[in-house]
Amino acid sequence: MSVKLGIAPIAWSNDDMPELGGDTPLEQCLSEASLAGFQGIESGGKFPKTSQELIPILSKYNLNLCSGWYGANLRKNTFKEEKDNIQNQLKLFKDCNAPCIVFAEVYGSIQGNLHTKLSERPKMDLEESKKYYKKISEMGKYLEDQAMPLAYHHHMGTCIESEEDTRKLLENTDNSVKLTLDTGHMLFARGDSLKIYKEFKERIIHIHCKDMRKNILDKSLQNDYSFRKAFLEGAFTVPGDGCIDYKPFFDLLKAQNYSGWLVVEAEQDPAKANPLEYAKIGYSYLVKTLKSANIDIINN
């Protein structure tokens, strides 16, 4: 088996908080991601929205588009409305040969609210859940037919946050609904990434390698911080700089023959955490730990 290593641009500039790296040029992000060793990068707000513009820029830095975020409002919208909304991103990702769309429900999300505690996140009752599972199954089938799988991202501050939320989503939706497993978000939600992987290995097609600083994680949970306050306090970091031991996880990926992207992602203030420096830390740790698990890395 073999994997590819990618990174998210959020370390260089935060789309939700322009004051964090808002003046960082896209070219700096791409050149430093490549310099750190990565073969791919997920999309971001500064990326061109057409393949005619994006493909040459990615090629210049020897990078592939390895997916990217899509914030959905399926709790509010009909399937047809959401289908119409996703068309531009779908075309871009298909043109760029991305492996999937990282799909997350953001209707009612509190992830961007500095003063809203994580305990106040949105939750769906049984009736709404049934309707939601039906609509997201429709979306999963549609995107599967478009050869661009829906890889659902469980996310802090949203209606699908915890291990239980994630399990219910996968148990009650069509098999076309896949998963982006995010190790940092699962830990933050007091969940177990290894357990979810063992239960739903066929559904997991994309992995975000996000790490956490345990002292800040503990403080965030004890004080019921907002998601934004937690990351501004420095809760997130790259693999190799946090509390997650990835060796058991990679041993499991090896045993289950996972072949896909591993994407380093960590919301940090670039003024406090130099993006290139941390990209190198994450890349070096992943390479070393993957080697110890006898997992090969595909290079461009």
C-alpha cells in the first residue's frame, strides 16, 4: 500500500479570519508547501475558481489539488438547491482531478463565533436527522455518479461533531456518503479515531492529520471554550508537535490497506507559528512514522 501527503493552506491564511495571514500571497503558500515536501494541497479562499487559472499555478509548484472544503446548508436547503450551489466547485475539482470533496454541514454552525461555547453547538432531533440523512444520501449518490465522492467532515461546532454523531451519520446514510476522518477534531470531541476507522474503514477515503497541544486541549474542554478561542489559544498544531501518537493509527492503516491522501491541517496564527517551519515539522514526522509502519509514500 502507499499514500500521498498533502497539506491545507489554513496554516498560511485563514479564510474565516482574514487578519490571520490575510496579506500572505497565494504563491508563498504554494511554494512553501512544495518546499516542505508535500505533493498536494487542498483548496482555499485565495485559490483561483477556474481550472484554467488554477492548474497552471499548481503545476508551477509541482502540486496536485488533493480536495478542499465545501460548506453545505443541507439542513435548510433542498437537495436540488444544494446540488445547484456545488456546481462550480464540482467542475473545478473534476477538472483538477481532485480525489473527493471535503463536505461539511455549516448551517447553524458556531465554529466561527468567538464567544459561543462549544456546548451550545447545533444538534438535530430525531425527525430532522431522518430528513438530513435522506438529503445527504441523495447528495452522496449524485457526487458518486459525478466521480467526485462526498467525503463528510465531522467538525467541532457543527451538528456532526462527535464520534456518536459520526457513527449515526454513517449508519443511516447510503454507502456513497464517505468520510474525511480528522484526527484532531475527533480527539477534541473526545472520540477515538482508531475505533471509527475500524468500524467504517470502507467509508473512509480521506484523512486530515491534525494534532493538538494537550494542555490547551484540556483547558479548552474544562472551560468550554468556543472553537475559535481554542485555536487562537493554540490548541491545534501539526503532527509531531502535539499529543497524538500516529504510529498505532498508521499501523491500522497498513493493516487495512488504506491508499489515499494524508493531509496535514492545523489552524494556527501564522504570526506565532511560522507556516513553513510547521509544514516541515509535520512532513518530517509523517515520513518518519509512515516508514516505521512500512507504508510507502507516492511522490509526484
